Amino acid sequence: MPIQALQVQRTPFYYYDMQLLRDTLQHIKRLAEDKHYAIHYAVKANGNPRIMDEIFQAGLGADLVSGGEIKAALAEGCSPQQMTYSGVGKTDWEIRLGLDNEIGCFNVESVPEMMVINQLAMEMDKTAHIAIRVNPDIDAHTHRYITTGTAHNKFGISIEDLNQVISLALTLPHIHLRGLHFHIGSQITDMQPYVMLCDTINGLLRDYEQRGVTFQMINVGGGLGVDYDDPDNHNMADFDRYFGTFSQHLQLRQGQVLHFELGRSIVAQCGSLISRVLYVKQGRGRQFAILDAGMSDLIRPALYQATHQVQNLTSTSDRLERYDVVGPVCESSDTFASDCMLPTTQRGDLIAIRSAGAYGESMASAYNMRSLPPAVFSL
Ligand code: LLP
């Protein structure tokens, strides 16, 4: 979108490049063609209706973590059979909502949860299709807040307990065990943890086959990372290497479907947070570019020390200066970038914070009683 069009918008706002989103979806679909893949979009990454609509129209399913997300995905036309519902703390009404709509799969995280699902399904005269989430104890080498597959994490059922849980699942009359689910973490750019995951799954498939237990599907979760440092040169995640890793290392059985739950890699690069410089303030030995966007609009830098590229869209200066780019919220963690080199920046300049399409708008809050940022879309 031309800068003039962006300039008339009230800031801050999220700007989405819909063509990039469509290109990304086409690329994923090409790679998944002719394969037994079911690709779900992890709605938590970005639940904006226009974004979801584009993704579901492309035929992807949904990975959901709350009743609110189930309702939103239904409203955007995602078919219930293509829905998976994950999370360690599903409430009764959320489980009922899933059962009522006959969603494709509950990813079950504990025995007590499985018993409740069976009970509620019995009361509603339904069968719940489930996958058991396994905690494979694999370190994904990512930020500790978004590592989910190690023994210290609250997620999933340990491999030691799996036997017992599977035996129990097979006896529950309102539970249909479809397969196994895994998710080891997010923003993963090194494929080694995925190779380890494949090895673990291969071992489990062999063991269970010997006991006469087979699975219709395996779900390997999401987690593929994007390049936050260079979004212009890498505007798509490395889907070829990611899918290639699974097709090379995972020994799926005849007819078995491989499910994925991708969030960040689908939407991160198509979104930017657009903001305006309110003030340039000289501090002791530093200068601050103070924006009208803050951690309430994009919390990733404050919460995970995440780095996003910051660009001045309107400065015409060819001189580079050093800035701390900060927001207006009353916390020192409200900093988007420290020691950031930008062309000479002044009040009124438009600033883009890049790669903000995932976990940006969806994690925005009203902290400091600020308004939620609106969204603007390209054609
Ligand atoms: N499946 C499950 C079970 C998950 O917990 C997640 C993300 C995904 C799929 C999607 O993962 P993705 O493909 O987006 O990496 N707010 C953090 C990320 C939290 C991820 C939580 N789970 C951030 O901004 O980095």
C-alpha cells in the first residue's frame, strides 16, 4: 500500500499484506499436494476475521485453544471436521461446544480431562474423537516461555505414562482414539529438534504396532520459525525444509494422515504494526524515539525480548542515527528496540514494526486503558 494511503490512517494500526498471505498459502498448498497432510492454522497467532477467512477459504483447518476460538472459526466458515482443539485447561462448556459441533479432534492433555470428555460425551450421546498429546521431552532450543515439549512443561502426557493412558482410552465408550499429538515449541528454526521428534514418533509407532494399536493420524503441532531479522529477503518461512524434514524422517504407516498446526509461519511476515513518532527525546547518552504504539499493541519485545525490525517509512534523511524506540506505556519494558539505527527521525514520521502478523494483534491488550489497535488490509 502506498505511504500516502497509510498516512491518512489514525495510528497505531496493524497493516496486513494480503497478497503475501495468499502467496504463502498457495506455497504451502503446493508442498502439501499429493501428500497425506492435513494443515491446520493455529488461530491463536492471529484471529482477525479477514485473516481467518482467507486461510479457511484456502482450505486449511483450524487449531483452536478456547471456546471463543471455536466460535470464531465456525463463524468464518471452517468446517468442524477440520478443527482440532488443544489446551491443558478445557472447561466443560468448551468441551460441550466442541462435542455439539462434532469437531474433528480433541487433543487430550491429561487423564482427568479425558474422563471429563468421556462423561460429557456420554451425557450428550456423542463420541469424542481424540488424539493424546504426548510430551516427548525434546528441547526445541527456543525461548523458554515458548518451549512446550520438555519434561518440565505442563503440556501433554509423558512417554512413561502413555501406555496406561492409551489402554484406558481404548476402554472408554464415548472416546474414539484417532492418534497422537505433539507440539514441542514455537519459533523453531533449527530442524534438529524435529528430526528428534520424528525418531521418537517412529519408535512409538513401532512399539504400538507390535501391541496391535494403530493410529489414523499423527499430529506434529506447529512451531516453524520466521526470520525476524530480515523479513524483506525472507518473507516466507522455510516450508520446504520443514515439510521435507518430516517426509524424510517420519515413517508414516499406510493411510496415516500427518497433521500440522502452523500459526506464526503462516501470518507473521504479512503483518506490520504502523505507528507514528510522537517525540524525539534526548536522554543521558541516548535518544529516544517515542511512538504512539506500545507494549499493549505488540507485547512480544517486552514479554520474550523478541526483536522486530523497525523501519522509518517517511524520513528522507540519508544520515543514520542511533535510537531507543519506545512506547508510551508506563513500564521500561515498553521498548521495541534499543540502539536501533534509523535515518534521522522526527515527530510525525511513520514507523513500521515488521513481522508482527503473528501474536501481535491477537495478544494486544487495553493496558493503561488504551484502545485496541485496528487493522488495515492491502487488496
Ligand atoms: N499447536 C499448539 C498446541 C500450540 O501450543 C501452538 C502455539 C501452535 C500449535 C502454533 O505454534 P506456531 O506455529 O505459531 O509456532 N506468543 C508466543 C508464541 C506462543 C505459541 C503458543 N503455542 C510468541 O509471540 O512468540
